[in-house]
Amino acid sequence: MEDLPEALVTEILNRVTRTSDLNSLSLVSKQLYKIEGNQRGAIRVGSGLCTAIEALTSLCARFPNLQKVEIDYSDWIPGHGKQLDNKGLSVFSSHYSSLVDLTLSFCSHIDDSGLACLAYCKTLLSLTLNSTPKVTSVGHFSVAVGCTSLSALHLIGCEKIDSVEWLEYLGRDGSLEELVVKNCKGINHHDFIKFGSGWMKLQKFEFEGKRGKYDCITSDVVYDSSYDAHGMDLYDFCCESLKDLRLARIETWPEVGLRVVLGKCKTLEKLCLECVCALNDNDMIALSRSYSNLKSISLWLNLHHYSSDVGYCETRTLFTDNNLYTLALNCRMLQMVDLSFTGCSPDWPSEIGFTQECFLALIQSCPIRVLALNTANFFDDEGMKGLSSSPHLETLQLIVCHAVTDAGMRSIAHTPGLSNLTLQLCHYITDVGVAELRHAHKLESLVIECCGEVSLQAAQGVAKSVHYSSNYSDALRKRIGLGGY
């Protein structure tokens, strides 16, 4: 190995992608050790990284050209030694002034003074702070001022960041293209109106409120079903570059806040609304009229109380058939639909505002490739029959769809392009229905979880890849509300 030209060794190392393999190769020879260290561009370290300056200096010497660094203490315990602190982060930042991407997770020993050291990193493009309990708005403002190239910012579980001077500063600068804020109790969705002209360049925006606050059925507040937040020019900003929007667990009434964003985007391709309180048909109509480029929509809906046209109060999910018709009419590029309902009766008719007829009209009007339905009690075997004629459908996920039976499986087996099927908590589908899928001879993957009437023996051989479980996976717990988001 020592006799190989350095260019050839470098080319060999470039073809090795797994970190464990690179670590093993570096032990083969001094030449490999040096070359691998010099070309390593990304590293993830955790509880093994302590604050000893000697150890940090050695790490920096071993990997002098790192551009992406993740420091994660999520599994740290006191027995692991000291965490990286302010002094250590200062050493780290000064050595990696050309750092492009930095993630700090569960770094409880870093505060505002440590975060200010990131001003050394003039080329920093992406910063993620995940559960950094000592960092406040002061430290974050120093990042906004010092890291002038920043284009992506993620704040997750940062409890002490509240005042939004940093947001106003970044808005005036207008450099951010990606902004994600989750579970930061000091930041309200109304604060983002202060982002101002920063919205013009933003391509991805995600805001998730404090966990648990709006996950379930709302209180006795009655919302106005005819209220139109988009008929008034309340905020003078536009989001013409925004392509990816996710809003989760926020209250949009009586103040409008981020609600108006739904009517201001012109190029949106991906939309996700999870447990957003008080929206109505007007919000989706304003959205769909503008979103001719929309390719993906995910709606996780719970129950609200709305005033009706005839003066009484009705309890239902956010949107009605009017939304589906509008989407079908205006969003002809839609390829992915995910509908999830919480708190609704398992029987039909119930509080769900959609009907199967309108839902199928959407499926037939758009090239839907991926469809996920969770607790959609309006959807039954007739709906499965309607899906079977869809020429584009490739992936179907059904969760707690009790109205779908073996007859529905018989229909869906004839769907021309279906290759991936997931059945979770569908207790009225049996081995007989799964056997119908065997006749199709085209399924690439089949996932069956917690379907009490389906056996492993019946599932085996139905698809090239079969996953069968009688237990709840983490993903399934999330979808049905048994676990955290």
C-alpha cells in the first residue's frame, strides 16, 4: 500500500462511503491514515468527545478539512466525562473556519458566549441547534450577525430563545433559504411576520408549536367557518420562492399570524398541515388557487367547533368537500396525498368533512402516486374499487381503515401500477383478502402491522419484500397518537 500513488489511494477512498470502513482502512498504513484524515469532509461525534483541549486539538489535526460536523450528546451520562463546553467550541470553531454545516444536539454546557465563537466560521451555511438549554436569544443574535453566509437554520427544543431580534435581523439580511423552528416555547407563530422581506428568498419553512398543546380535540371555542383571512391585506410580504411549507400544532384564531402564508405562495410544491387549529375552507381555497405546482399535501386533522350557515354549531374536521374539489380543479400536478384524522367516530357518517365521492374525484383528476389514509372512516370497499382504476398509484398505506375488508383487497389487487402496500390496524382484512393480492404477482413490498386477522403465513410470498409484525412500530405509534411527534 505504501508504494501506491497518492492519487490512486485517494480515488480508492473516495469510493468508500461507510464511516466504519473508512476508520478500518485508516489503520492499514500510515499513508492511508494521513490521506483518509485529510479528505474526510464530515464527522459525527458524541459522548466520546470531551472538553480536554489536547483531545480537541488532536481531533482537529487528524481531520483538518472537515466541512460538516455533528456533535450529539443525546445518549450522554456523567460517567462519559465532560461535554464540549464554550472553551472547546472556541477551539473547534477557530480550527474549522471553513466549516459549512454544524449541528449541536443536547450540548448542555454551551451557552451564549460559546455560540458567539461561531463568528469565526464565515463560510457556515447551515446551523442546527437541538435541545441546547443554555442558549438564549442573545447568543442566537450573535450568530445572525457573525455568520453572514448562513442559508439554513434549524432550532429544535431551544427553550430559552424567545425575543426575535435575531429573526428581524435575518429578515433584513435576506440570506436564509431554509428556516425550521420546532418545539421552542418562547417563539410564537405570530413572530414570523417580523421576518419581513426574508420571506422572499425562503424556500423551506417549518414551524411546529410546543408538543402536546394542540394534539387533541379543541376546547369549546366556536370558530367562524366563513372567516376569510385572505380577503384582507393584513401583512405586506410575499413568499414567491417558498416550495416546502409545514405548520404543526398552532392556533390561528383570533389573530391570523402564519395563516396568511397559505394564500401568498406561488411556487409551493410540498404542504404539510398537522393539528393546525381554526383553519377553514377559505384557507384551502386560497391555497389551491395559487398552488398550481403543488405535488405533495399532508393533512393531519382533528375536530373543531364551527358556526354553520344556518346558525348552529357543528363539530367537524377543518376542511370539507369544497377543498377537495378545489384541489382537483387547480392542483393537477399533485402526486402525494396523506390524510390523517384524530378524534373522529369510527362510524360513517361522522365528523369528517370529506366524502368518498369527492375524495375519488381528486384521485381521478390528479396523477396520485402515493396515498396514505389514517382513520378515514368515509373510505370503504367501494373506494378501493375506485382506486383500482387509478393508472398512477404506486404506493398505498391504510391505517385504522375499518370499512375496508377482503372485498377491497380483491379490488386493489387489480391496480395497474401498485407496487407498495402497507396495512396497519386494519382488523377487517383477513388472510382471505391478503390471498387476493397474491394473484397480482407485482407487489414489490408488503407491510402488515397489528392486523389481527392476518397471519404471517398468509403474508409470506405475496410480495418480493414482506414485513410482518403484531407489535406497534415507532412510526405507527406516531401516526395514531400513541407516541411523541
